[in-house]
Amino acid sequence: DSNDIVDIKEYTKEKYAKPNPALFGAAKEKNIIKIHLESFQSFLIDYELHGEEVTPFLNSLVHDQKKGFTYFDNFFHQTEQGKTADAEFILDNSLYGLPQGAAFVTKGNNTYQALPAILNQRMNYTSAVLHGDYKSFWNRDEIYKQFGIDHYFDASYYDMSEENVINYGLKDKPFFEESIPMLESLDEPFYAHLMTLTHHHPYLIDEEDATIEPAETGDGSVDRYFQTARYLDESLKEFIDDLKEAGLYEDSLIYIYGDHYGISENHNRAMEEILDKEITPLVSANLQRVPFLIKIPGVESQGINHRYTSQMDVMPTLLHLMGIRADDYILFGTDMFSEDHKQFVPFRRGDFVTPDFSYISGSYYDNETEEEIEEVTDKMENMKQQIENELQLSDKLVYGDLLRFYTPTKDWEEVDPSIYHYGVDEE
Ligand code: GP9
Ligand code: MN
């Protein structure tokens, strides 16, 4: 009931990590360009196949500090059955996806206090999503209205002729290329989310787009995974060049993230060959790392940041960079740049990782020795309790549509979904 929201608010307030004063407001009113790397796992970074880097461009963003990006190498996805939609849900709400199904589909008509709406109300941002699939996939055209997303450039805005399309939809290179004028058309400041698609299971690629030979495990998806990753890397490089040319690069906050794993546990045999090690439950959990890179205009790169962080932490981090206190809202993550950042990463099923130990399917592991821990400490048990509680609180909020009963700031206006219309025909 509506009293639950009070307990939930109390919990998130207690967990809150106050801003890093050096960065609070550092990106105020800057355009935000958010780039989704479909199915991209962090093990691809610096991975070499046939003696070649698979993703040389991303590797250069990770290693060349002059390019201005900070790379979080212990950043984890937290998605479940909602896959891409879960990642979107978590990143823009700092709430957990559901244990079953996709909140995007089953809770698409809830009240939300999502990042696009907050940025619009607090700083007059225009928001847009750009994606080469059709608008109703994952029920996006409904829930985006609840998030306050102004424009959804779906496949109907792009040239979907046969040579441009593979697998789920538009290929990443034409997608990025055609997105530039759409970005240029937006009122500033804008918050634009570009979602790629080609690097998606089963990793199909046209011969002329393949610039690296497949791996040779005999597992087709795993073998092609490197080819579509290379294609995505090349697309990203072209896009960054185009942004520069359009004058949209230097002064924008740009962040790049992976949505979820690409290679499931069904492919462990081939992955053992790729990684040259046994895939234990702990190794599997470690493979849930996805990239997170961020460039903040006027702020120097920190190089590689090793903090344990997750998708849940992105929204509070961005709010603080905008100069908006994240504790006005109900958010389960904490600012990645804060001194108080909470370095535990819950997964949807109650497993979790921390810098020292991990809890996976009922067992604790020492991260360093990779051995199971026999003597479980109170600290470990307490962490497990807290995480169970956190997941329950988030579920209560989403299942009960409880943000209806929460007013974040005195001038907050509940989002009115009826004012948004998506698709070429409707706009
Ligand atoms: C489809 C794309 C793929 O629009 O987002 O979704 P996924 O299968 O990764 O959830
Ligand atoms: Mn996805």
C-alpha cells in the first residue's frame, strides 16, 4: 500500500551516497549522448583473436586518456528476462527489472520518475531514443511515454532497404550515419539514446561487413560473436568521427554501455576454449561485466576506474553530474564517483559480487583465490540480507505502481503519457 513507499524511501535515503563535490554539476546542461553496445561483454576489451585486437577502437577509448573517457572495468549488467528492455529500465530509473518477464511489457503503464522526465522538468532537456527496430518491440512505444521520452526515432525513420538490414533490424553503420541529422534536429540540451542492434544473437553478418575471421571453436554463435563485435567497433568509430564533424562531440557528455551478456552459459564449452580456463560459477558471474565508459566535457579522464559498479548506479551518477541531488528521487543505485559509493552489485536472482567476495547460487567465494569460502562471516550474511531486502523493496514499488504515491520535489509534475506520439505517421 501507499505506506510501503515510506519504507522504500527510507531505505534509498539511507543508502544514498552524497556527490563528489568536484563533479557535482560538472556536466550541467550539456547534451548527453548515450550509446548502447548490444550484447557486448567486457572480456572483448583487449581480447586478441588470430593475433588481432577484436575491438581496436573501443580499446583506444579505454587506454588513451587523451580521448577523455574513464573506463569502469568492474561494471556489471543486472538484466534478466527483459534483456535490452531491462537494461533500459534500470539505466533510466535506477530500479530493478522484474524477476520474471519484462517490466517494460507488464508494467508499461506504471507511473515512473525516469531520467528523461526529470531532466526535462529540472533543466528543460529534450529526450530521444534512436533505434533501428520498430516501435512496439518490447512495448517501448507505451512505456517511453511514462518515462517522458519526447521523440522515438524507430525503424520507420530509417532506410530499411534490404541491404541495410540484418537479423533484428537496421545494421549499425547505416543506423549511426542516418542518426546524425536526427540528433541535429533536436532542441538542446538533449538526452539522446542510440541503441545498436547488429551485435545480437545469433551474430549474423554479411560477408562484406566481416573484417575479422570468425573464431574456431565450432560453436557458430561464439565464433561469429567476434565478427559482429568488430563491426560494432567500426560503426562506433565512424559515429564518433561524424559527431565531431557535426560539432556534437567536444561539448557533450558521452557514455557508452553494454546492455547484457551475449554468450549464455549454454556456450560454456566454446567459451572455455576462448578464455582458456574452466567456467566455474564464479567465472560465469565475472563474465557479467559489460563496458561502461564516460566522457565528461571539461573533466579529465581518470583512466581505468576499478570500482565495483553496475547499471543501477548510472542514473544517480548522471543526476549528480547535472547538479541535481539524486536523493530527491527513489533510486537504488549510488553515484559511481562518490566517496560513499556502495561497492556491492546485486544480480536479479539475489546473487551478488563485491570487490572481495561473491555470493553465487548459495555459496560464497573469495575473489582472489577463487575458492569457496567455508567460514561465512556476519559481514557476508548481512550483505546477503540487505540485498534480498533491496530487491524486495524494488519489486514492491514496481508491482504496486507505488511511485503514484511519491512526490519527489514540490514542483514535480506527474508525467502525462497522452502527450507523446511516436512513429513517422503519428508525429
Ligand atoms: C530489439 C533489441 C534486441 O529492438 O532491443 O533486444 P534483446 O533481444 O537484446 O532484448
Ligand atoms: Mn540486448
